[in-house]
Amino acid sequence: MTASKSLVQLSAVIAAVAIATQIVYPLVEGRARDVVTVAVVTSLAAASIVHSLATRGGRWTAGMVLVTAGIGLMSEVVGTATGIPYGCYQYATERLGWSVADVPLVVPFAWTAGFYPVWCAASLITSGRLPRFALVTVGVVGWDLYLDPQMVADGQWRWCVTDAGLPGIAHIPLTNYGGWLLVAAVMAILVDLLDRRVGPARRSARGDAVPIALFLWTWLGSALAHAVFLNAPELRYSAVYGLVVMGAVGVPLLLRLARLYRDETRARLDDTPTA
């Protein structure tokens, strides 16, 4: 067994752990939920990093982590200090582990965990730079339409302005999503440059099965969790917003996967010897 295949298998195991911890999340409260939250983020990020190492190599992976976690951390430090680019907000203290400049260290890796599956999904849908850029940017913002309402409902951070958001989740200001658009766009541009400089991996549904599964789980599973399993009433609204906006990537991804499955099935039938 090659090292890259072993790493892909390891990423699948870590992804399964991430999904299991997400299933546990609605079942626990208080300190236990904080521990589960950190476990979800770290396992999702670890699954993405290990898979990237296996399929894209060390240089690409280091660059991707530097862009996502690095820019994510900088934007969060500046954001909590100045309100730019997301708006005025503060993290709860001593709930998500160690912090730097009042930002929990686990937070920047949430950017890695959210970005990489969206990037892989968008890369399977299209190889065009501008379409992929648009899909990645919108997909990451769609992910935040799940993330922010869920974490605010759990008290992990709070906003200074609580009446300037979307219907049903007005307590999260629209500036937040504007900030996510900006930061996600910068990340998409830089990872595209990395892709061209270092060289992209061979894109395939099989090769990227782990991050694509994580994308589909996040898109559809979060909608179900917000609509059914989590108690905060505002999450019924975020279930719809996240499903629709993240669906800008999810729907064409499903169509692409269906087309690939049909083509593979047809090819197998054509290769079947006749009596």
C-alpha cells in the first residue's frame, strides 16, 4: 500500500470521527458541548489537511493552510479589535480553549475545515478559474450561514448589533456575510494562484471522495440538524439559508456526480463481453 493511499484512508477515518462528533453535538450541553465543538473543528480540519497531503502534496497543503488558517486568524484578530470586516463581535471567554488576541486558536482552523471541501467540490464541477472562484466564494459563505447562527445560539460569540440581519436571524448583521464574501474571495484567489504555481492534483470524484463527502454532509446534514435536531428556533431559518446558498455548489455537484456515475456505468456495459 502506498503512503498516499494510506493517508487517504486515514483522512477517511478522521472524517468519520468528525461526522460522529457532529451527531453527538445535539445530545450534549454545557462544557461537554464545548469539548465536542472543538473536536468537530479539529477533526474536520485534520481530515482536510491529511487528504490534501495525500492528493496535492506537502507544498500545496502548507500553502492552503497558510492561506486559510493564516488569513482566517488575521481577519478574526482584526475583526474582534476593530469590527472590520465582519462587524462588531466578541468571542466568549474560556470556552473553546487557548486564545490569541481574544480569538480562540481553534477558530482559524475552522476556515481550513470549511474551505477545503468547498474547493474540492468546486474543482470537480469546473476547471474554469472564474466559475470556480465564484463557486468557492459563495459556497464558503453558505457554510457560514449554518455556522454563525449555530454558534451564536450556543453562546460562543455575540454581536454588538442584533437587529440588522436576515429575516429570522436578524441578530447576526449583514456585515458579517459581507466580510465572509471578502475573506473567502481573497482565499479563493490565493489558493488558485497556489494551484497554478505548485500544480493542481488530478481532479476526480474518487480521488476527492473524502472532502466531497464532507461537503455533502455539511450541506445536507446541517440543514437537517438546524431544522430538526437543534432547539433554537432561529435555526429553522438558517437551515433554509444555508441549504439554498450552499446549494449553489451542492446542486451542480450532484449533477456532476450523477453524470460521472452514468458515464462509468455506460463504459462498464460497453466493455462487458457478449456471449
